[in-house]
Amino acid sequence: MSSCGGCGGCDACSSAKSGAPGVRNADYTIALAGNANVGKSVLFNQLTGVDQIIGNWPGKTVERTEGLLLHEGKRIRVIDLPGIYSFSTFSMEELVSRDFIALEHPDAVINVIDASALERNLFFTIQLLELAPPLMIAVNQIDLAGKKGIAIDADRLSALLGVPVVPTVAIRGKGIPALTDAITDLMENHPVPPVLRYGKEIEERIVRIVSLLENIATRYPVRWTAIKLLERDPTIMEMVSAQDPGVVETAGLLAAEIESIHGEPVSVVMSAERYQIADRIAAEVMTIRPPGDGERKSLTDRLDAVALHPVLGYFAVVAVIGGLLVWTFLIGAQVSAFLAAFLSQFEQYEPVITGPLTDILWNGAFTGLVAGVTLVIPYVLPFYLLLAVMEDSGYLTRISVMLDRGMHKLGLHGKAIIPLILGYGCNVPVIYSCRIMETPKQKTLAAFLVTLVPCTARTVVILGLVAAFVNIWWALALYAFDILLILVVGRIAFRAVPGESVGLIMEMPDYHVPSISVVLKQTWTRTKSLVRIVFPAYIIGSAVLQAFYAAGLLTPVNDLLAPVTVLWLGLPAVIGITLIFGIVRKELTILTLAVIFQTTNFAAIVSPAQLIVLALVSMLYIPCISVILVLASEFGWRKALAISATEVVMAIAIGGIAFRVLILVL
């Protein structure tokens, strides 16, 4: 075998890593398909030599990734499809995967399955066989299955399915040479996999629908189209109905007959048929060594006895998340303060050339640089590092499962709780983590709610204005109000935002010690993409505001905002510019106040009600400029501006109401 080893210097590696045309100008194209957490990403790395993020978070591969395999002089394009469990239309990942296989016709599809969960994985294999691509099976993680007393007869499995089967341990490179040779044979021969037959009443109706499709132009395999019509797949029904509505109507009647026979929806009946075949095949090819009476439970079983316990599990979640927040509010804050103090020493050096332009570049841009450094090093790096550790250890999945039920109220599921909780550290990196949500609607909802979570910068404002000059109880009341607001607004947004929300389907990977190399690669990959946005935003934003100051535009801005700040919010007119500075970074709200009033004793010049209103508005209104740019990069400018505008209106409305209530209370 002469496949590329990922040296980084050859043309193949350069093309694969850069996404250059060399990947697309391949001789063959193959796809890796399978459930989440079966080792597809690891296998992809072994085949292509391109480093990808590897973690124990199901659904992390939201977008299709690709690389190049060189084998026996052939250039093979390798596509890593998202980890999915079926070919329904419940998520974008499922549609992407099935359309790629059915419409782009890869030369081979490698179905990666977990040897220790054979029956569950074969459920998806059967659906792949329905699509009838050139198919082979990579039975991965056979080492873990062996530790559980499970042995797989690969030859017998191959005979029953009628496709090649290769055992592998991808993370250790075992079975990769045999797999690569088998891929070559499959690509060159293009064998058609055998047809799996279902029960008599199902099969008879599939055959009838197939006969009706003779004059229908469908890009999908005819038998697969018939099965999907029987299952009432909306996408396929719409496609066929556009040509002959009668076919869809007849298929609906046949589906109703199935439901009448079994007393259950036809989708449930079809799932039962597939699981029955999967169960029969698994029983024939698996040998399970029963554990002895004195055999100890595995480490995963012992840890899950606590992590998934109906009571203790929640204590474990609170302890772990609490540890992350302790870092954010205590250690991270101290590191940030130390860095700010260290960098502030350079401000005392006067530039050689003085003038307005120098002030803008030196004072403005340097302030932005300090803001970026004091964000990334103390907050972003530790956040990503600890997140990668939890991902790779397998515990992050348990947190999502424990908190799944409560998140349903917001139209989300358990995965969304992680971004919402960790948003208390910094909204910017957490918005990227919303990619774990399955549908566009859920991604947008999660990102919107994350921007309402008071990050560390907003916490500085709350503590610096309310806790310091009113009392700690009013500061805590702001946090409690924010949580209530997230629940209410989340429910409203769930009904208002178009699209679908799906339930939580998650694998439970075994616990293991996180790989240092994987954790560091994950952390660096995420951090470097964030830095490209944060530093330019802070530096340019600070320079622009300094230019406003140099041009004498602060007073006109305050006058322009006076109807809102003075008449509605009940704040001093000069506070208008502090809210503008807060767009760059929320802590600048306090710094600007100190500069304007020439004192840090805000209680002497602003009433308690005004301090609470200012903190409340700062907590809710438009996110900082970095958050806006990240939202735009993830969802487009239209959604980013819509979220920002919504929060501005909401902050102003709530702030004005709060002021009128507070002047009666305080």
C-alpha cells in the first residue's frame, strides 16, 4: 500500500488541507457513513492524513468534510458524512447524507459501525442497503467489544449482508491496510448489494408502488422511493406528486392498510421490520461471553451509576458546571486583571509622533488589543480546553441527557444546556458550540438565548454598579430576572421562529482518559478561528470610538440619544455614550462613566434606581461587537442584525418599565 501518511509536504496533503481543487479532481469518490461515535472521524484521519476534530460529542460533524487518499496510484476523494441514525427528514444532516449517496453516486460507501452496538448500528445499515450504493462495512472498535466479551464473525456478517466486511480498530490503525484494499476492489467492481426483503404484507405493497413508479422520473432508486412513499416521507411525496398525484394517493391507501393490519403508524411498522432483520443478523454473527458471577462492573458502568442517577446525577452536573464557573469568575477574572494591569504599563509611553491620528491608533487600537488579550487568554483558552476534556472523556454527553427534559420547554434539547451555562463565561466562543444542535431552527434559538446570558463582561457591570453601590441582593435579582426572561423569550421565540425542532438522540460512549493531543488540537482549532474575529473587532472598534472622541462627536451622540436615555430610561444624558462604548466591550460602560464623572464613587452622582436600570439595560441590550460578528459568520448578517435589534428594543422597553417601578420602591 502506498497511501499518503499525512506528511504535510506533498501535493496530496496540501490539496486536502486547503480544500484545493486537487481533492475534487480525484479518480474516485467514497463516503464514510454511520452513526455518531463509531469512529468515523478517526477512520477519516487514518485514510487521508488530514487532522480533524475528534470528540465524544454525537453530531459534531455538522458539515461534510473531505480529504484525499492516495492508494496504488489512485487519487480517492474521501467524504466524511455527518453521524446520523436514519434517512428520515428530521434534520439537515440526514438530508445531506442521503442526497449525497443517492444523487451524487459515490463510487463506494463505507458504513462504519460500532462492534459493541451491532444491532443498533445495523438498523442504519439496512437503510443504506435500501439506497443500493456500492457498500462495504467497517466493523470498528472491535477491541472495546472484546473487552465487553463480544466477538463478531466478520465473514458470517459479510455473507448475510452480501457486502464486504472488514474489522478495524481505527484509533490504532488496525485493519486500515485491509480496508483500503477492499475499498479499491469495491470502487472498481461496483457490485450492487442484495435486496433485503421485508414481511409479506410490507413487501407486497412495496412491489405495487414500484409498479406505479414505472413512468415517474425519480433521481432516487425506485425501490427506495417506493419504501419512502409507503412511509409517507414528505420530500419524496412532494417530488412524486408533482408528476402524478395518483401515485402518492395510492401509496397513502396502501400505508393505511399496513396501519390497519398492525394497529400502529406505518413508520413504526417499518422500523420494527428493520430492527427485526438487524436483530436476526446480530444474533447469528455475535458471540457474547456472559460475565462471571465475580466479575466487576466496568468503569463506565460504575461512573454512570452516579452520573445518570436521578438525584446524584444532578449534583454531579452542578459540581462540574460549578467548577467551570469558578474558573470563569475567580481564576479567569484574576488572570484577566493581571494581564490588563501588565499591558496598561505600556500606555504611559508617549508615541514619538503626536496628534489626533496617533491618539486614535495608539489609545484606541491599543485599548482594543488589550481587550482581546484579556478575553482570549483568561477565558476563551481555558473554556475550550475544559470543554475538549469533557468532550473527549465522554461526560459531556451525560450532562446533556440529564438536562434534556427541561430544555424541551424552549424547543431545544439537552445539548443546548451546555452553551447556555457556559455563556456565563463568554458568549463569543459559545455561539460556535451551537453547531451541535441538529436543525437550523434549534441552532438559531440556542445562539439567540446564549446572547441573553450575562457573560463575564456584563457581570463586571452588574457587580461594579449594583452590588458595589446598591446591594448584592439587587445584583442577584438581576440574574434571577435574566433567567426568567430567557425562559419566557425562549418560549416565544420557539413559536415565532420557523422550522423544525427534533428530540435528543445521543450515544453513550465509554469513559476514557482524554487524549492530550486530541484536546490540544480541538482547543487550537477552535481558538484560532475565534482570534481572527475577536482581535480585529476590538482593535478597529476601539479606534473608531477614539475617533469619535477626537472629532468631538460625543456630545451630539448624547443629545441624539437623550429621548431614550433621559425621557424613557430616566438616566443622565451623558450615559448615552457609555452605552455606545459598551458595544465594543461591556466593561467599557464603567470605564467611560469613571472618565466622564471623574470619580468611581457612582453612588454620589447617580441614584440607586438609575444604577440598577443602567446595569439592567447593559445586561440585555445589543451584544458586544465580537458577538455580532460571530453571529454574522454563523447565521448571516440578516439574522445577526435581527437578534441585535430585538435585544435593543427589549432592553429599552424593559429598562423604562423597570425605572418607573424602581422609583416607587427605592
